[in-house]
Amino acid sequence: DGGITQSPKYLFRKEGQNVTLSCEQNLNHDAMYWYRQDPGQGLRLIYYSQIVNDFQKGDIAEGYSVSREKKESFPLTVTSAQKNPTAFYLCASSQQGMETQYFGPGTRLLVL
Amino acid sequence: QKEVEQDPGPLSVPEGAIVSLNCTYSNSAFQYFMWYRQYSRKGPELLMYTYSSGNKEDGRFTAQVDKSSKYISLFIRDSQPSDSATYLCALLGFQKLVFGTGTRLLVSP
């Protein structure tokens, strides 16, 4: 059963804390993406990776970091430098190009 | 001015109606046009993508692109309550992908 999994479904962050969101795919896709979704705004690209051990900043990378050590995994760390982290975070992957992205179920991050 | 404009809705229709969802854009560099469906608290699901102007049909869904007017549409025939969701347009050009804010659709039985 191929797809993208994200965990946890809900995540709570305390002030000054770094938290890591997990994203795993078994679709054998080369490219993976992280988006942030806020009410009333379109999805905004945080980081993307087109190949293992390589990634690029998206439109809103400040306060976030990623790694791509394995093809199937692309974890996102929300650092304490991100002052407004409350949002719905979506991971996606694609094989052919950015036009055919498949999304995971999302992680909702809340600040305590 | 936003690069992509999409009416947030909600758009309420009775079951069986034909639904028209639209996006307008300002950048003529966009070449690929996608429609995603997103149920509440879920990830978006790719419905259709098109490259050229004209129509593309897939079951009850038809995507229409008018590059001269910078206007794209998604038509849903014989709408069902299960179609109730938020529909996002997405436009891609020169490695730049921009999403609309989404239109919320409510189909009542």
C-alpha cells in the first residue's frame, strides 16, 4: 500500500523548543517537499529536495531546517527561531515534476 | 496583487448541480495548471493537471484553461455530498509553484 505518512498527527511545542516532524514515503519518488498551510492563505513552500543529500530553500525557510539522508525520508525541524509556528504542515513527494505532487495527511503544530 | 486569486466561498449547491470553480492569475509564465481537493483536516489530493489551453475531462470533472484570459476552471457534473471539500488551484511555471487559497464547496443532499 503505497503512500506518504506523516507523524505525529498533532504536535505541541513549548517556547524555545525545537520540534521535528516526520515524513516518510514508499512511492520511490525522488523529490520531496514541505509546505505550511495557514487559514486564508495558500500553501507556502518551506523546503524541497530533488535528490538525496541535497535540498533547497522555498519561500519561507527561515526558522526551519531539513535533512535528506534517505530517499524515503524528509524530516522537518521547526526551530525556536520560528516565532509563529502554529500551522498545518504538509509533506509531499513527486517523481516526474512539481506538477504531480502527492501529499501526506499533515501534522498540526500548536504552541503551548 | 496576488499571483493567483480564488474566491474562498463557501459555495453551496444542491446534490446533482453542476459546479464551477475558478481561479484567475496574473503571471503569463505559468504553464501547468492543477486542481487539488482537500477534505477537512486532511492533505490535498491531486484531481487533475493540464498543460495547454482547452478542456481536459476525467469522469465527472472537467478542467478548463484559458491562457489568453489567465483564467482556469474546474467543473463538477452531477455533484455529490461527498464532493464537499475545499478545492485548491495550483499553477506552475519555471520551477515556481503557487497555490490558490481554496474554495470551500458544500453539496447538500
